[in-house]
Amino acid sequence: MQSADSRPVKVLILYYSFSAQTSGLVHRLGAGLEAQGVHLVYERLQPLTPLKFPIGTVLSTLFMMFITFLRVRISIQPLSSKCWEHYDLIVLAGPTWSYNPSGPVLSLFDRDGLKLFAGQQVLPLISCRGYWRMHWWGLRRLLERCGAKVVNKMIFVHPNKEPWRTIGVFLKLAGRVPERSRWLCRHYPRYGHSRGQQETAFAFGSAIGQALKGGTSLADISFVPGRTGLL
């Protein structure tokens, strides 16, 4: 596929995934882009010291929540050389950690943000339990400080209702299996994003690819199916 000015359309999906939820979304998004003929590159941020999911205990989970609320950075390995090529769009994807971007994403901004995002069209994708607005505001501010053009946002919220969503995510992080609990499974049947949300990500990728192909603004795309969408 080629853009409106006859150049091949290239998209970089730059992401961090802790529990595979963001990873599942971005690969379905990427499949939708590739269905439109977009040349796609994935780059997953890799912490220097690998993080374990689940975290494993209640105390270690509480400690992780505390340090992520304080926006503690988690150092990452150097980006591959393919990240420094020209792209028509960068999709920056990751989970919400205690109302904030994840530690690896914050580390990316500290080290590479100005060089990587200056002058680029960037479309953030946020995977979250439910409280995404502070994450979005902070992420947009970081991108704009780096000189990026933030063209829109994609927000994917875990589909379970509160308070079961919060309880279920906490227990999952602490190493429990809440979806198999006799008393909780009725309210929390599944951890993370649904298959329907993954197919929504595919549809978003297809729509984004069509917009890039036609040279139309990504700000004009508005999918809001249920509780998740391109807002």
C-alpha cells in the first residue's frame, strides 16, 4: 500500500506489555493494518531486568502499586535500529500502572523521547483496568514536550464491572486465579481484554490503514463500540 503522495506507508508499533494484554491488542491492531497493505514494524520494550507476571504475593503487589504511583522508571534495553527509520505513524502502546504510563515507557521518554518522537505522528494505545485519564493526560504531555503530533487515542478498558474488576486484577497480580474462584467467577469470569475487544483492535487497524492510504486525518476516525474505542 502507498500513501497519498505515492510513498509506501510504514507504521511502527512501539509497545510494552506486562501481562500480555497490550501485546494481544497490538498484534490484532497490526493485523488490521497489514490487511490494508501497510508495512509494519513491531518493537517491544524490554526491561534490563525482566519483570515477573504475576508478581506473586499481596505484599509485593502492594509495593509495586506504590512505586508505580510514584512513576518510578524501569530501565529498558536499547531500541533496535529499525526504530530510527522514517514512519508515517508511530503507535505507542502500553498498560496503565497506578494511573500512570508504565515504568518502561517512562524510561523510554527519558532516554529516547526527543530523538524518537520529534516531528512524528503518534497514536497512543492504552490498555487499562478502568482509570485511564491521568495516564492519557500525562502521556500526551510527554509526547507534546518531545515535539510529537498526537493525532488521537485508543483506550481499551477491561470489560468487567467494578468493584470486581479492581478485585480481580489485584488478585491476578498477586498470583491468585480469581476467574476460577467459586464466589468470584460469576462477577469476574475473565482476566483482561475480551476477544471482542481484540477484534475491535483489528477494525481500528484497518480503519487507520485506510486513513493513511487516503491521506485523511486520523483525528476524524471515531469508533466507540461499547466501553472501548478510538475516542
